[in-house]
Amino acid sequence: EPIIRANILTPPDYVGNIITLCEEKRGTQIGINYLGSQVQISYELPMAEVVLDFFDKLKSVSRGYASLDYHFLRFDAGPFVRVDTLING
């Protein structure tokens, strides 16, 4: 599955909520940098988790103050399960 590097800028008040959201989305924390009145949070996240509803939830937990920038990193083995379908006949 494709893995992205997400950089999130947010006011310090919402850091805990954003970390919780990223952990729920199978994210791996890369770092946190305090930049004056803003905090930059870096995560590696599966692209499948980001394209569905991540941006909407990010805006919700940060009351609209967080911004998201991401780029493709690599492909990793995902938590996939093989399913065989047997048809009668």
C-alpha cells in the first residue's frame, strides 16, 4: 500500500487531538517541531486512510485551524488478507 509523509501545521491547543487522529489512522509519528505560535507534526500514514475522510476529521478536531501537506514516500506491505471465492458448479 502507498505510504505518505504528512506535515500538519496547527496551533498548540490541538496537538493532542491531532496525534490521536493520526494514531487511529495507523500513523507513525516522525517528529514534532514547535515553530513559535505553530506546531509542525510529521507522520507517515497509509494513503488509504488519508483519501477517505482524514482531511475532514483533521479540520473537525482542530476547529478548522490545522493545515495538511503530504507527499508520497514508498510502498509498504499492507494488512491484506487473501480471500478465495468458490462458486458451485
